Amino acid sequence: MSYAKAADLLRVAEMAMSRFDGIALQDLTEEFGCDHRTAQRMMRSFETVFPQVDIREDGDRRRRWHLPRHDPRWLQAQGIRDSELAALELAIKRAERDGAPDEAKRLQVLRDRLLAAMPSSLARRAEADAEALLEAQGFASRPGPRVVSDLSLLGALTEALRAPFTVEISYTSADGRTSDRLLEPYGLLLGIRRYLVARPVAGDGKMRRFRLDRIAEARITGKSFARDPAFDLGQFASQAFGSFHSDAEYGPVAWRFSPEAASVARQFVFHPSQEMLDESDGSLIVRFEASGHLEMAWHLYQWGNDVEVLAPKALRDMVAGHRRADFPALP
């Protein structure tokens, strides 16, 4: 057996041990980028190497493979690789940078627990190699302006979201008025501006966005509430181009990138629902549905006159006087 195939089988074993309901062939095709028949051959080899595997069918009559987790020596034998430790360190740094202290703390605890399970010599070598790898990569830091986060506020909101508990906030609206609001928190939207997604307890039942920089204080009430199981934060967030959403602005959006900018534009995911269409002249049309014309205009400005707004008209009029041809580079 080649080294690559052996490494693949070890990865399959990790997956089969770490997932409570085991793994199916579809998990392998996604993990290794292989077809269904290759996944079948891989699992036949896996059954030979790991005869203790438990095989059963799920509710959809798909075969699932599961390995028992009772042997802690497996983790020690596998160890933790320098690239994996470096990825975990990067995740910690990104969480700290993006104003998610609760997430950063838990990732740090996970990192320490993994290293504690390793022999000291292996742990020291992994830490040293991971540090060298981080230095070689230059730490993938995101440059540019960002809003400074209130860590105590984020901590309180994270705790309320986890429980979940209702939370009372002191909020200053766009017109400058400050009031106390009792909310059922559902999630956070992290972008240039950060928003709390919540449903007011006394209201029309609709979800609202509350800018974190306008929340002076957040107090956890200790009273729990039942989350709406039909609410999907990702779908809710996709109504906006960035963080801001407006029902009045929501609708079809279409941009045409010039032939010179098309290859660069193809590398971007402007919106989760985007569709791209190549034109015969080499230009590229991007379509999606969202709101937030001002945030779109901020982004479009970076493309100079290499992008044209086809729709909506309100956005086209907003950027009309700001397209320029003297930018020396594309985003």
C-alpha cells in the first residue's frame, strides 16, 4: 500500500471515530474529491485494515461506518501535525481579531487539551514546527480598517445566545434617541459594521438588526426563550450584500464587469446566491438578489470604471458620478 493510500485510510478512521453516527460514502466523496466507485473501493480497504468497524444502515438505507472511541491511544499514536496546530493557531488569532473572544478562548482550550494529550517531546516539536510555519506564511492577517469591538459587550451577547436568554440593551437609534429594548437574540453578523440579529419581545414578531456600536450596554435577564426552529441565520443574512438590510431596497442586482476585469471578478463571491454569465465580448455579468445599496457602492468604487451597474436603477444612479478610470489596479 502506498503512503498516500495509508494516509487516506487513517483520515477515514479519524472521520469514522469522530462522528457519532459514522460516515457514509458521500462523506468520502466530499472529503477526498473522488467519485462513488473510488469511495466504495476505499471503504473495502478500510474494512480490511480496521475489522472492528461497525457497519449499519441509516434511515435512508445508506451504509454507515463507525469506529469505537474507547481507546485514547489512538489520539496519541496519531499525534497533532504542525500544519494542523498552525491552522488552529490561525483560527484563534482570527477570532481575536474579529472580536469573538468567547470563540478564541474555547479554541485556545482545545489547543491546550490536544497538546496535553501528546507526549511532551512530540508536543514541543509540533509547537516549534507550527511557529515556523506561521512565520513562513506571514500570518494571514486581514489588513485594512475595522471597528474596535467592545469585548465585554460581545461576551454578554455570546452568553445570551448560547443559553438562550433574553437580553435587555440600551440602544441608540439613527435619530440619536436612546431607549431600553428587550430582545430574543438569534445571532451576530460580522462585517465592517457588526449587527445583533434579534426579535423584540414586544413587537411584530419580525427579526431586526441592531448595530453593536450603538449598544451602550447589554444585560442578560436570565429568562430563557424558545428559538424559532424555522429561522435560518444564513438565509436571513443573505438578504443583505453586507451587514445592512432594507426591505425597500431588496431586489435583483446585476453588474457587468469589463473584459479586462472579468478574470479577477470570477475569483470573487459577491453573494451566496450569485449567478455568473460570460458574455461573447469577454465581459462578465453577475446577478443576485440583496439589499444594501450603500455597501454595494462602497465595494463597486474599488473597480473604477471596469464595472457597470445594470440593476437596480437606484444603485446605478448612486455610483454614476463616481466611476473613474485612473485606478492602477483591480481589487
